[in-house]
Amino acid sequence: MKTLMIVAWLSGVGADAGSTAVALHRGGREAVLSQSMPVNGALLAGEGIGGTYGLLRLYRSHPKLAVGMAMVAGVGRSLIAVHNFRVEGR
């Protein structure tokens, strides 16, 4: 379960990062982070690492909660990625 938890979380973050890069390349604008993909990449990498650390810590005492949170967050980030892939430039 721990591996599935991490895969779900990091897949969502990775999909968000990749789709953000595509949207910015198409001329879209980032609503939350920077307009620079290198900056966004660094921020999203930090979020992925920090989130993984937090989930692993939570997993020690509340494994079901940690897995559930990772699944919900991973799906949420994947939905953001779907939105980003639909973004057209100006």
C-alpha cells in the first residue's frame, strides 16, 4: 500500500508539472505559480518531495488516512493536468 500511495501522489504532481509546461509553451498563463517553467519545476519538485515525506510520516501512525489522502490528492492533481492540457494560447 505504501508504494501505491507514493505512486499516486507523485503521478499527480508529475502530470501537473508536465501539463503546466505544455500549457505555458502554448501561450497559457499560470494562475498560481510563476510564468517560468524552471521556477515551476523547482516548486513542484519541492512539493512532491515534501508531500512524500509528509505522507510517509503520516503512514506510520495512520496508514489508511495517508493512503486515502494520497489517492485523493493524486486524482485532484491529475484533474488539474487534464485542465492544463486543454489550455490554448492567446
